Amino acid sequence: MLRLLSNISLYKKLVGGGILSAFIPLVVGAFFFWGLASLTSSMREILDVSLPSVDSVRIVSKEFESIRTVQRNLINPHITKEVYLRQFENLDKARAGYRNAWKVYENVPKEGDEAKIWADFVKLVGEWKIANDAFFDLARQYGKKMEPFFSDPMSEKASYYEVIQKADLIGMRVFVSFKLQVQEWKNILLRGYDKENFDKYLKGFEANEAAVKDGLIKLKELATAAGLGAGDVDAIIAMHAELGSKYRNALKSYDSSNPDSYRVVDKMLKGIDRPLDEALNSIVAKIDSEVKDAEELRTKMATQIYTVCRPKEKASIEFIEKIIALNSQKADNAGKKARKNAVISKTVSGLGVFGGFVFSLFFGLSLALSITRPVKKTIDMVKLMEKGDMTNRVTITSNDEIGDLAGAMNSMADNLGTIIRDLDEKTLALENASGDLTEISGSMAAGANEAAKIAETVAAAAEEMSVSASGVASGMDSASGRLGSVASATEEMSSTIHEIAMSAEKARKITEDARTQAVKISEHMNALGGAAKDIGQVTEVITDISGQTNLLALNATIEASRAGEAGRGFAVVANEIKELARQTSTATDEIREKINGVQSSTETVVASIASVASIISETSDIVSTIASAIEEQSTATREIASNINNVAKNVYDANTSVSQMALVAGEIAQDIFKVDTASKNISNGIKTIIASSDHLAEMSGALKEIVESFKV
């Protein structure tokens, strides 16, 4: 695997590894999404179809039960006003609830048996609704009967049915008590012939009379609450009170000792109880009729519930249970399918994840080794290069970007080694040139000092000659008397002029040699400047290599960032290369500064040498002029010496020649002074050259130390 990866480019390895790493999650994700889609489909079947269907039909069933509860409460004979009114509120809520649930289930897609059951269910519920409406119509009729009762305070404690039944019962009791009262009256008349019987039957009469009176009061209260006509009861109460008063007035005429007395009293009250009897019978019949009407309505309501509504409700509940069973089965099937697909997805995903983990681990280790091994070798080489060792090379074992990097590092090491060797050679040449310049400068300094000494000697001789010539000129008036002195002076002047000629010739040769040496120094300095320029070009090459190295490090950093975790070692190499490039750039800048100093000093020395050469050339011209003048003086002096015997005859000419000689001697003294000044300038220039050559030697040494820090 490592050998195979070593022949593949880093880009292809990383991209290929990324694609393979992405392909495995893609496959796992595809199976996961397949399982998720299946689960989603099953959950949608459960959540969007089965559960809404089950929930909605359960709500319908619940609301059906609520309606049935309302019906049971409405047929309860003991229902109160509050309960009655609340039932219709509950009915409205139940109907609204089942209508909403109905709409939900109605919008759910239905197929097969469920669609058929739904159609039958809709039909049956329609019939049940009609039956329920009939029941609630009867309930409302019953409610209209109770409307007067609901406005009475008694409705808060009892039901309408209880009130009318109680009124019916009390009416019957009042009627019976009234009959007993009438019977007890007759018993008084027929059997009250003795005191004991009279009192007994009178008490019975009074007790029944009180019972009728109390019953009528209660009946009035109940009749008022039930809306059955309290005025009729008031009339009966008045009739009963009047009847009682008549009974007592008639009883005053009764004589128990007279057997015929009862006939007189009975005749007095005959038929007086019939109006009250009819009134009581009428009110009882009215109440009884109200009770029968209420019972009849309740019977119809009960019949409607139990014979019409309940069977349809029961059948509807059975349909609801079938719908619930079908949707429960659908939900169960969807759940089984979802579980099955989830197991398949989980198994495939698990195998895919495990296989992907094994492959990614093996491939990642192989890829990491194929990258880190050559990167480590490259790092070791870079660390040695950082220490200045340019002899180490990386063995290239791969054809990828790391192999290219290793090759580039080897090439860079070779190029840097060559550059450093060239720089060493140039530094050696610079050192030699600096030594030659120092030696030549020393020679020039010695020659300049010697020329200065000769110039001083020539100046002294010229001064002496000038003094002598002045003496000759001043004594020409007495030339005749002093011919011996003139001869001697002429000989001495001839000797002096000969010495001056020799010194002038020697000075001319020295200045010629100085000019030759200055030309050589200028050539050496030009060569030194050329070497400095060559070194500058070398530093430019190093700078270019440093820039290319920086660019290579930047590209390596970019590739490392693309590689992610696998390119971390590559990033280390890039940083080491970048640091090496920075150090190379720093060293190059130092070398460039040294070279610039060398070039500046070289240019200064070349300018100084050119100035010295110019001065030497001028000095040579002056010395040549002096030599020519001295030669002329030497010729004149010889002529004077050869014609000394004719001095007298040629005094005038001699005087003129001596005057001319004095002038020439003064000019010679001035020219020699200039030579002395030029020699001093030459000496000062040479000192500058020596200082520059010393500075050049120091820079050459520093440059050599920098070069020697590298091992090539």
C-alpha cells in the first residue's frame, strides 16, 4: 500500500482519500435515509392517517356518549332547572366536538373496507341524528311545560315532575280528606246521639277539616310553582272555609237527644258540599292530566331513546370500533414495517460504519506514513540546512508533491552550495585584492615620501642657485675684478645644476613609476569593484532563491491546510523552509550591506587613485619642465665655463644670462614647491587608500566568517 501510494501525487491521494471517505458515509447515509424515509412514511401513515382517524372517531364516540348522557339526564324525572339547562349546553358542546372530529376523519384518505364502513357509518349516523332530533324535540316540549316552574324559587330545590306528582298526590289526599270530613259530618248526625260518639265524630270531622285546609295550602304552593292555576285553589280554600262555617252553624241546631234532629240538620245542609266536591275533583283531574301528559312525554322520550336512538347509536359505535380496529391494524402494520426497515437500515449502517472505520483507519495510517516519513526526512535536512550544513540530501522515494519538495530541497541545497562556494572564492579574491591594495598603497607611500625628500633637496638647491645667481647678477658690475670668483661660482653652479638635473631626472622616474603604480591600483580596484558587483549579483540570485523558497513554503502551507490533519507534518516542513528562507534572506541582506560597503569604499579608492594619478601626472609634467629648464641651464653654464676667458667681452651678455638664470631658478624653486605639495597630497591620498583597504579587509573577513558558517 505504501509503495502504491508513493507513486501517486499528494493531491490525488488526499482527494482520493477524501472521496473514499465521503463515499462510505454516503452509502451509509443512503441506507440511513432509506430507513429514515421508510420510517417517515410509516410514521406519516400512523401520524397523518391512523392516529388522526383513531383520535377523531374516538372523539366522535366520546361525543356520542356525551349525547347519550344528555338524553339519560333529560328523561330523568327528578331533573332540576339547573341540570335541564346545562344538558342542552352539553348537547351543543358534544355536537360541536363530534362535528369537528367528523371533519378531521372525513378528510383522511380511506380505502377498501374502511371506505365501505365509512359510507355505511355516514348513512347510519344520519339516521341516528334524525332519531336524536326527534328525541330532543320531545325534550323541548317537556321543557316548555317546565318553563313556568323554572321561574319559581321551588325549582331550585325540586324537579317539575316531583312537584306535579306531589301536587297530584296532595290533591288526591285533600279530596279524600274532604270526603272523610263529609262522612264524619254524617257520622255526627247519624251516630252522635250520645256524648261519646258525638265527640269522637266531631274530632274526626275537625281533623279531616284541618287536613283539607293544610292540604289546600300545600296544593296552592305546588300549583303556583307548576303553573297549574293557583286561583282555582284559592277559590276551593274559600269554599272550604265557608262550608266549615255553615257546618258549625248547623251543628248548633243539632240535638242529640232528639232522634229526628239529624234529619232537620241534614235537610238544612243537604247538597252544600257538592260545589266543593266538584271543585276539588276538577283541580285533581287537572293536576292528574298534567302528570299524565308529562309521563306520556317522558315515555315517548324513553321509547325514542331505547327503541330508536340506542340501536342506531350502538350500531354507530360498532362501526367506530371497526374503523378504530382497521386503523389500529394499519398503524400496527406500518409500525412493523418501520421496525423491519429500521433493523435493515441499522444493520447496513452498522456494517458500513464498521467497514468505513476499518478502511479509513488502514488508509489513513498508510496515507499518514506515506506523508510523514518523507516529510520527516525533509525536516531533518532542513534542520541541518538551518545549522549551515548544505551537504545532506534527501533520498527521493515517492513521485508525489513531497517527492517534488524533496527534489526542490536537494536542488536548493545544491544551488546554495554552489553560491556559497562562489561567494567563498569571491571573498578570497576580495581578500587578496585588499592585500595587494595595501601593499601597493605602502609602496606608493614610500615613493611619495622619497619624492617629497628629493623635492625638498631640489628646492634647497634651487634656492641656493637662486641666491648664487642673484649674487652673480649683483656682482656683474665688477666682473672684471672678480673673474676668478665668477669662474669659481660658475663651476660651483655647474656642479649644482648637474645635481639638480640628476635629481629632476630621478624625480621624473619616481613620478612615472608612481603613475604606473596608480594605474595598476586603479585596475585592481576596478577588478575589485567588478568582483563586488559579481558578489552583488550572487546576492541577488540568493535573494531570488529566497523569494522562490518563500513562495514554495507558501504553496506548501496552502497544500498542508488543504490536507488538513494529514498535512500537519507537511506544514512543519513548510515552516522550517520558511524559517530557512528568512535566515537566508537575512544573511543575504548582511552580505549585500557588506558588498555595498566594499563597492562604496572601492569607488572612493578608485576616485582617490584617479586623483593621485592626475596629481602624479601633473607632477611628472612639472618635473619634465624642470628637467628641460635645468638642461638648458646646464648648457648655458657649460657655455659660460668654456667662454669664461671671454667674460669681459661678453659681460653684458653674461649679465643678461645670469639675470635670466636667476629668474629661472626662482621658477624652479616655485615648481619644486608645487612638487613638494603634490607629494604631500599623494601621501595623504595614499593614507586614505590604506584606511579604505583596511576597512575592505575587515569587511572581507566578516564576509568570510559568514561564508565559513556554511558547510558545502
